[in-house]
Amino acid sequence: MSEDPHPRADELDDLTAYELVALMHAEDHNAVAAIAPALEDIALGVELVADRLRAGGRLHYFGAGTSGLVAAMDAAECPDTFGVPADTVQAHIATAPQDEDDRGLGQETARAAHVTPGDVVVGISASGRTPFVIGALEEATARGAATIALSCNSKSRMGRGADIAIAIETGPEVIAGSTRLKAGTVQKLVLNMLSTAAFTRLGHTHRGRMVGVVASNEKLIGRAAKIVADLSGLPLDEARRRLDEAGGDVRAALAAARRA
């Protein structure tokens, strides 16, 4: 468990800076490797999310502390990356430390989010026992939504009540209980997989390109133009012109190039 002292805890204060970061780097490698046994469950989660979104549902993340912030990051990146409405992926987080312990607040937050039977709710908690998250999952279940529990504890209370339990056993953190380290890294990686693979299955990417990208600044306009050029075979200047004529819509620019 992440709260247990690390096997080398008594040595940490005497390590050089290099030795300490080398230890952290090795532990990060171990955490990434620990995802492999859960890939089947993650894939089941991807199919569940894709099915619900295809039918018009939404993806909700519920988390507290570091887990909530990681979820908020993933949700915030989806509209610009995949060209989906801002409410397609939503993060509902408890930021105040005392709110993590409030199961009723989790239930209330799920009600306020108007979770429906067509939605998927992902509860994220390193320990798998955060009351706020458990309350949100309970309310989601009562409302008929599909549920996924993401934790770093294979025996978590949270996982037992979910449709799909994704448990990544990351082991003790270098600093005991600091789940912003390995647990936070693993949670970010798994959410990357869930959202990216689901939207890829739904056609929001094409041949590894972000064809749904929202060209909202110079960097993204340049990226969008390069995507059009790569997929159409047009010179970059012509791709930029097509993109401009399409109002920054990569798919429309590609369609126009195919018709030309």
C-alpha cells in the first residue's frame, strides 16, 4: 500500500540528490510495469466508455485530492484534443481535505452532475476507500449509470461495488502516503488510456492524428494544417488554405481536399 513505509525509508535522508532521484526513477519504472496485469480491465473500460458515448452518454470522473486533480487534467484536455463538447467528459472533485471524508457530499455531487443511466462514472482513489468517491459511485449505481473504479488497491471497497475494477498495485511510495508520486502517475496513465482509446474507437482520431483538434491558437492551427497536409498529400501552404476555408475544421478541410 502507498501508506506503508518504503523499504529504503530509513536511508532517504542520507542519500545524495542523484541517489534519491535514481531511486524515484526506478520506482516510477516499477509503477508503469504494474499497469500491465490490468490491461484487460482497462480495455473493458475503454469499450464501456466508447459504447456509452456513442449512444449519447457522458463520461464523469469523481476524485479527491491528487486523484481529483489528475482527473480534472484529463477532462480538460479532451475538448481541444478530440473536438468533443466540453460537457462530454467532466471531472467532479473534492478539493478541501475534509471533503474527502464526506460520503454524502459525493452522493450530492453526483446528483448535481445529473448522472443518467446512459453515462459512465469513473471513481478515482489511490486507496480505493475515499468516502467522497464511494458516495459518488453509489449514487451513480442507484441512477443506473455504468461504473468504473480506478485504484491502487486490489482489495478496495470501491472496486467491489463497481462494474469494472481497475487496480494497479504500485506499492509503497518513496515518501509514505504521498500519492502524488507513483499512484498519481499511474492514475494519469490509465485515464490517458481510457479517454484516448475510447475517442479513437469513436473516430475522433484518424491514422494517429488528432483530426478533431480545435485550431484555437497559432500552435494548434499549425498542427491542424500539418495534419491536413499529412493525410491529404497537399503541400503545407495549400493545406493551410484549405483549413482556413473550412473554418479551422480538419475533417472538413480533408473532405474538401478529397473532392478536389
